Amino acid sequence: MSNESKLFNKNFFLLWQGQFVSQLGSQAFAIAVLFWTKHQTDSGTLVGIVLMLSLLPQVLFSAIGGAFADHYSRKNIIVACDLTSGVFMVALAVLFFFFPEADNLLFISVVIASMVVSAVKAFFNPAVIAALPDIVPPQKVAAGNSSLQMLIQLSSLAGLGLGGVLFRVLGAPLLFLFNGLSFIFSGISECFIKIPLVRADKDKETKKTVSGFKKDIIAGVKHIMNHKGLKSTFYVSALLNFFLSPIYVILPFYVEDVLQLKTDWYGYIAGIFGFGSIIGYLLVGVLRLNGSTRKNSIVVSFIVSTILVIVLSAIKVLGIVLVCFCLLGLFNGFISINILTQLQLSIKSTMRGRVMGSLMTLTGAITPLSLAASGIVLDLLDQNARIMLLVCGLLLGLLTIIILFNKSFLKFIATDPVEGLESEDAPKSKEGVLVAGEL
């Protein structure tokens, strides 16, 4: 753990600024892939398939990525992931420059590049999450998470506002090249980060075998399932994703059919939601809530989020809609950062990668299922976006009621963990991992 008391110490700043640049490039890539696929194929189905394929590798490999983060240098993983993504993006741009008429080759290349970048994220994200508590002081972890998430949201806002314009002006090849160069810049800057080398206590041969990683993944899942606090938090996070993800499918229909607005407002409303999320991230870092105050704030956030979704299903006034989406983003960001920070500080560094990777895989797998199911249900409801929003709000309300009676989850988020310290009330797992809450 870094002895520096500042949040933006050298190590964290290098990670932060590197991610800022690469995230901007990623947003440019996402916009370019979306519009290029649409223009080349004129098929919503193929656009959906590309987006699905760009998500699945990250979901499937996050647990393996978590195991890597516990056994190998997290710094090397972070650097290698950014450089790998950069090389693939530059190669993709080269193909577009030299073979502009080879539509089939370019389409296959876009799919492959999207899947590679997604798979790389499965290793990159657990490494960053596991490393962050090791490069900032314990009392700054929440602020560090807030800062990184705020960065992601800011780059998303920039992508929503400028991505379409840049695609029209520059075209896909230059956006792909920009993305590749941004990844390479990020990887080079991350070479200068100093992250403590923390590895799980295992035999070197076992670490390098497939069966060893399989055991690590199983250990991560078992660790979650064998501890009431972590298991309850997993269920809550998964259900929250499942009930809120359909909004991304509903929003285009809501904008055009309910609000009677142009498609431009899809980006504006998504941007308002992202802006609210940034405020939520900032509040976590500024307020630094502890114990029962944090627990009560999270519960209130769930209650208010439920009310906001139900209100959205009943109104057409644009001003109120924008306020509701902004507040929904705020409370969603507040909930997610508090839960993420609690998980990070509650798990010892030697186990953190596996557990976080397993959590990301299990909760992430819910999102594509939710998106697919919500699309089917929306069609069954004759594309009635208001009824669909009401259903989401009622389900979110049911989750809130479940939370109110879930003692394990409430105790977990109310406990103030101190990483690496033992107490009589904080039992160990078989791996010697200390976890807060009723475990």
C-alpha cells in the first residue's frame, strides 16, 4: 500500500490520465463501429449482433482475468492490455486505409477487433480494481473509485456529444487510428506506475496451469457463495443490473413514441443520465459516509430510484423527464460506487482479483440476458414504452423491499472494513481472507 496520503499521487495520476485518454478513444471506437455497421449493412440485427459480440468476451473471461490479477503483476497486466488493444486498433485502421472496398473483410475485422478489445477488458478491469486500493491510501479508496468512474462518464458524455460528428467528418478509419494511438499512449504512461506485487500463496507450477486457474475461478465463486454478505451483495447487484438495463432498449421508443422528439434527444437524455452519475460519484468521494449512515443512504437511493422510474412511465413533460433521468443517474452512481468500494476494502489483496473477477462475470452476464428479454417483452407489449418502464419500476420496487429485509446485505454495507486487519467479529475464509459483514 502506498504511504502517500494524497489521492492523486504519482501512481494514481498516471493510471487516471492514461485511462482518460484511452476512454476517449474507446468512445470514438464505439461510435465508429455503431455507425459504420449501420451504414454498411443497413441491418439492425447485424448492429445488435456486433454489439452483443463486443460484450460477451468481457463477461465470459472476467473470472479468468480476476485469477490473473491475483497471480501476476497487475501493472504488467494493465500495460499489456492497453498495448494489445492499441495494436489491434491500429491494424484495423490500416486495413480500412488500404482495403476500403473489401466490405466482408472489413466487417469481419471489426467484429474480431471488437471481441479482442472486449476480451482484453476482462483482464484489464479486474487488475485495475484490484490494484487501486494498493496505490491510494485506505481512506481515499472511495474517492479513487469516484474519480475513475467520473472519468468514464465524462468520456462517455464527450463520445455521445461528439462521436457522431467526428464520424461524419473524419470517417471510421481515422477514429480507429485515434483509438489505437490512445491505447498505446495509455499503455506507455502506465509503464511508470509502481504497484506492489501481491500474489496469492500458491505453487508457481499450479499458477501457470489451466487447472490452476480453474481452481482459482472456482475459489472466487465459492468465496462469494460461502459468505452471506458477499452473496447478498452479488444478488442485489445482479438484480439491479437486470431491472435497469432494459431502459437502454426502451429509451429510443420512449423518446420517439412517448415524448414525440427527434432521435437526437436519445443522446441528450443519455448524456443527462451520465451527468447525474458523475454527481453521484462525486458525492461518494465528498461525503465519505460510514456505517449505518452509508447503509441508510443506499436504501434511500433504491427507494428514490424506484419512484423515479415509475414517474417516468407516467409523464410526458420534457423538463421533468430530464430531471428524473439526471436524478436516476445520480442515485445509480451513488449506489454502485459505495458497493464497489465496500467490496474492495472487504477483500484482502491476494484474493481481490479472483473475487472481483467472478462478481463481474456473474453480474455482467445478467446484462445481455436483460437486454434480449426486454426487447422481446417490449414487442409483446406492442412497443409500449410507458408500460415497460412501469414494469421496470415495479420490479425495482420489489428489489427494494427484498433489500429492506435482507439482514446480510444491510450488515455488509453498514460495516466499516479495515483491509488486512483481523478482529474477533470478522471471521476468515479458508484462504485467510477477511471480509466485512455477516459472513
